[in-house]
Amino acid sequence: MPVSITECLSASLVQWLKTGHQVDAGVWPEHKPDMARLLYDDLATWCSDLKKIVIAIAPSAYGLVPPADIPVQERAAWVEDATAKLLDDGKFLRFGLDDLGKTRNFAHPALLEAIILFIYTGTYRIARRRPAIFQKEFHCILQGLAKHGNGKLYPKFTAKEYESVYMAMLGLLKAVKNDPYHGPRLMQQLGEWARAGWAEASKLDAVDTSRHHRLRVQLD
């Protein structure tokens, strides 16, 4: 097991204890190897699992399925052209204009679909990934389609290849968040997305949330 895995676990334990929490007797260090295996397996597979989700939804979410009247021999070129247009200037991250004619950044429904499938209703729903991870993955998949319209080849999703894209996404998110108009709109949207994801997760777990509707606060 990589030393970094056990170091992460130890650091998490220290932070947990610093905040005043306790650890049940017999849990640590007896189950430390089991925890390390769970963490290692998660880190080793989450990226490929996310990629599978994005590959599955990207064609339909972005309208990259060639019309029936496009000849078979021209379909790959059609997909390459359509995908290149989405990548140009980051259009794949946007979703039209709002009521005031302002661009809706980081609002494409494809991002929401991937987030719900991966975080809220999938294997990794207990995780909390940064939004930029999903944007970077879509960038990776769309790049593959732009180069190979048949959808059979995609760039290798590695830190070396995509760290710069990821950092750029974080910078763009920060710029939007700090904008006096777009910032509040983005936070409102993310809240709506979180509620949508939670609703789907509740359906999966057969949770009846209606019983909480009677909860109130008294603001005297």
C-alpha cells in the first residue's frame, strides 16, 4: 500500500481528534488496513468510473448524434466538427442566456446529469468532488470526439495531461463566483443542483422526505 494512503488516514485522524471528536475503541488501529484498502480502491477507480459516465451521456447531452440524413462515411467528420465548435471558447460549459440576456456559465445540463449520476446516485455518492473535475472530464471526452469522431479513442485522463485544464477551470469558477452578478447566480444554481441530486438520492434510498415538511423555526 502506498505510504501516501496511510499518511492521509493518519492526517484525517489527527484532524478528527483536534475538532473534539472521538474514535470508538477498537477501531484504530485495528481497522487501519481496511480503511487504507477502501481509500486506495476509491482513488484507483473513481476517475475511470467518472469517465465511463461522461462517455455515455456526452453524445446525447450535447447533440452529437449525427442526423439520419448524414451519410455514414461523413458522420465521423460531422461529430468532429460539432465537437470542435463546443470546445471553442468553452461553449460546452454554457447553457444559453438568462432572463436579462446574460450568459449562463457552468450551467450546461450535461454537468448536472454527470454530478447526479456520479455523486448522488452512483458508487461515489458519499464523495464530494470539486465541480471542476466534471468540467475537466467533459473537456477530455469532447477532445477525443473532436479528434476521432467515431468515439472509439479518447485522450488518456491523467494529471500530467489535464492538470493545467483543471487549474484553468478552478480559475474560471473563481472569476464567476467573484463577479457581482454571475457569482450569486452560480451559487443559487449550485444550490438547486444539490437539491435535485439529493432528491434523486432519496428516491434511490426510498427515503420519504415529506415527513420533514412540518419542521419549522420560530423567529420571535
